[in-house]
Amino acid sequence: RRFLREREALLAAIAADPAARFNHPRWWIERLQRDWPAQWQQVLDTDQRRAPMTLRVNARRSTAEAYVARLAEAGLAARALAGTQAVVLAQPVPVTQLPGFAEGEVSVQDAAAQRAAPLLIAAGLRPGARVLDACAAPGGKTAHLLERADCAVLALDKDAQRLHRVDDTLRRLGLQAQTLMADAARPADWWDGQRFDRILLDAPCSGSGIVRRHPDARWLRRPTDLAGFAAAQGALLDALWPLLGAGGTLLYV
């Protein structure tokens, strides 16, 4: 009843409060205003939009263009992103409606995440090359690497439950990798002494780039968390650089 009486005043107050208007904590907004003075409002507006559902077509099975045609036959509109295996759906659907999903022909993976594997193999990767995915769960980038190259991947994660998701993903796609529950920052506990040709470090972070998909993250995160993430990222880089072979590549995500 009060809202009905004071509707205009209350809506004006909400519009004047950035935290209410943009649905972000005040400290987050202030950081964006400081770091991106010309773009902060555009970033916050984008965070409020629904994220697209993007697929990765298994390069061992098909092409993005062919899968778009297959989706059309199933009544699903989509478009391929040129030069990639990525397909963006016009409308999200349950994975059970995706042709060939259960058979490993396609996976759900954001377009930005699909940039990692091509960058790692851009300079060429010999068959059987040793690749470390240091923070592998839930396994999308591990699988993408194996779809694109014949390499020997060691997929690490220190969370046993999340590591099971890597195994499930590889099983569905018909791919093989060694999975191991271990802390990548402590190589003495798991490294066999053989250097890697490629290392993928998808380091733990604030998650600020995926709040469209996980809107609760912005409210669960605290400004004091950022220093802890930076320290963990530094420790991982210090631990993993010495494991890289001569002429190898480490990709930090």
C-alpha cells in the first residue's frame, strides 16, 4: 500500500541509487568507475543482460556450419562464429534438446572460453605432446584441447567432486586424459619430473567476467577477496613456470 501511495518517490530513489539500479554492490561499482571511467556504466548494463547459450562442436565429429544446419532441422535457430567451432543459439534450450549431445558431438562452452585451446596449439603441437591443464574442472578446456590435438593431457584439480565432472565430460565425448586430484601450486606432491610442452593455467579468480551467467557471484564476493585471489594466482605461476619445457608455452587465463 505504501508503494502505491509513494510510487513515484520510491522509484526515483531507486533510480538514484547505483547499487539498486545496476544490481551490483556499491564497492564493485566504485572499482569499475575508478578503473574504467568511460565504460563502467556499459559494463554494468551488459552484466544485466542474459548470457547467450554457446556451443562447441566437437571438431573430431563435425563443423560449426554443419551443426547449425542440423539444429535448423530440429527447429532450433543458431549461428556459427566464423573461423571457430562455436555456435550461438538464438534461444537457450535444455541440453537434452541438442542433437547429438549425449553422443559427444557438441558441448556447452562460452565463446571466450573456446579461445584457450586454439591459442595453446597455435604454433603447432606434435602428436603426443605433454600438456598440463592445471585447474581443469569442469573440463571444458581439457576436452577442447583433445578435440583439436592428439596430445597427452594431465588434468589437475584439487576438488575431488569437481574432478569427477572432468571425467564425466571426457567419457561423454569419448576422449582420454589423465585426471588427478592435486594442488597445482605444490608440484612436489604430483609432478613426475618430465617437463610439459604446454601448460594451461585457468587460475581461480573473482569471476567478475561471468556475472551474467552467475548473478549471485557479485553479491557473494567481498572486496577483501581480491588480494587472496591475486596471491593464489602468483603462487600458481611461480610453481608452474619451472615445469615448462624449452620452447614451450604457458597460457594464463
